[in-house]
Amino acid sequence: MSVFISILIFLTILIVVILIHELGHFITAKRSKVKVEELALGFPPRILSFKRGETIYSLNLIPIGGFCRMAGEDDPDVPNGLGQKRVRTRLLVLGAGSLFMLLFPIILLPLAYMIPMERPVEDGGIQVVSVAEGSPAELAGIETGDIILEINGEEVKTSDDAKQIIEANIGEEVTLLISRDDNLLSTTLIPRTDEETPEGEEAIGIGMGPVTENRAYPPWKAIPKGLGDYWQLLVASKDAFASLIAGEVPLRDAVAGPIGIAQMTGEVAALGAWPLIQLTALISASLAVVNLLPIPGLDGGRIVFVIIEGIRRGKRVSAKKEGMIHLIGLVILMMLVVLVSYNDILRLIRGEGFIQ
């Protein structure tokens, strides 16, 4: 997939997620009688805009962000401003952007199950998606489309299962039970050592992927399937974060900036529509959690100041002091983005990808 197409797909996903986020702020602000001065997609310079009622709706040139500018965000003296509202109302408005992003996959994934597309079959096993010329697999008669059921008598359900068994038997004969056109076949081969394996190939010379099917599901099946996938996504994200905190995964391998996410998007898009939809759900949920972190400059940082005000029974931190803290936070965040992007560029130079 070309770099241009990868970037285009990445920007499309980003724009959708940003729009969901800003609509969360916008809708809750409007329902709370807060004056919204501008709802913008992208950052200035402005491309086009129109005004309806008290709000300007704008489309801007830089497509990596957006904003919902409300009156009196830090000033309680502005009429119909956010600063005039009660603590719980401001918490709702500030947190609604992330809440909408967390809710978005709950709609996206079930809807995707109602649309015909290629998806992995649950417990369907693994399928051979490619066979390298001259490899042990080709010499053993394995063909693209074969379904691997067992290796050395052990049932395999995922590519990781197969790789573990194969790696444990490097240089030794292994027996594969495969299904081809509903017929069971058995064949033997010897996995190659690292020295014998050409660069970019596996020990037996096949590419593996899940068995897929092209179908749509009725709503009563699509909804529980979509919600189940979202739950698994959240659990996997939690486990990955726990591994990062425990130091089991290097920070540079676990964190990606805009460049890295664009690269990942291109790799995932090459696998099909369904993996891309899952990645969109992951990006939406991940950005929601990050945005709620108590870091100055993010919604979570602003929420902290509102909570402090509530604890202090309405005594606010001065707008000047709060604004300075948020500015410092934004500068630090931008520095982190630059550092992460530098690592993303190094990854590209080394020719490394996210999908092994």
C-alpha cells in the first residue's frame, strides 16, 4: 500500500475520532445552556466556515485536531459561559469528549458486523495465506488456502500456537494435519534453522492467518458480537498497559506518535476492512483514556482544577495561574510528541513494522 493511501486512511480515521470527541463537548455544552462560540474541525488557517445562531462552524487546514470553543471557559463572569456553571455540569462538559470516544466503538463494532465483509471465524483455526518458493512447506505439498488443524498431534487455533510448536522443533521432523477442500491430509517437513531461513520468511516458509468468512449478521447477533469484541479490546489494552508499567515491554516499542500510527494504519489496512475497523475502535478508546489523564493541557488536566474547586467549596485557582499551568503542560506534551515521532522515523529507517 502506498504511503499516500496510508496517510489518507490515517487522516480519515483521525478526523472521524476528533469529530466524535468535539461533538461530545458540543452536545453537552448546548444541552447545558453553555454558549459555544466555535466548533472546528482541524486547526487554523481556516478553509471555510458558516455561522448558525451563536456558533461558528469551521473547517481548517491542519487536519490533526479540532476544538469546541466555549464562552467563559475560565471566567465565571462571562454570561452563559462554562465558568458560570456548577461543578458537576463543567465536569460533564469537559469529560463528554472522551466519553463519546469510549462509546463510539459500542456503535461502530456492532454496525460493522451487520455489513458483509471478511472476518475471522471464531475458533476457525489458522489458514495458509502464502507459501514461499523452495521452502519446506512447498516441498511438503502445502498450498495456499490449506487449514492447519494439528502439528505433531497438538491442536493449533492461532498462528502463535503454530509458531511455538514449530520453533520448539527446529531441525526436527514435524507432522502437520491439514484440511483442504474438506479433505484431511497429513504431511511431514523439517523446520529450517535461522541460518537456513531466507530473510523475511518463517522456518517452514508459510504465511499464516485466521480462517475468514464473508457474511453479515442480523442485529440480535451483531450487537453481542460487537460488544464482546470491544470488551476483549479493552482487556487487551489493559494488559498491554500493565506490561508497559511493569517494564516487560520497552517504552519505545509500546508508544507511537502520529507517524507511527499512520504506519500502523497502512499495515492494518493491507489486511482488510475488518482489521481497520478494529484499529479505529482501538484508537478511539485509547485517545479517550489518554485525554482523561490528569495532565495539564488535556481535558483530564482541566477536570482536575474543577475537582479542586469542588473540594475547596467553590474557591477557584486563578485563571491566570491555571492558564499558565496548561500552557506548560501543552509545551511538554509537544516535546514528547516530537521525541516519539523521532523514534517513529527511526523505525521507518530501520524498515521495522508493527505487524510481525
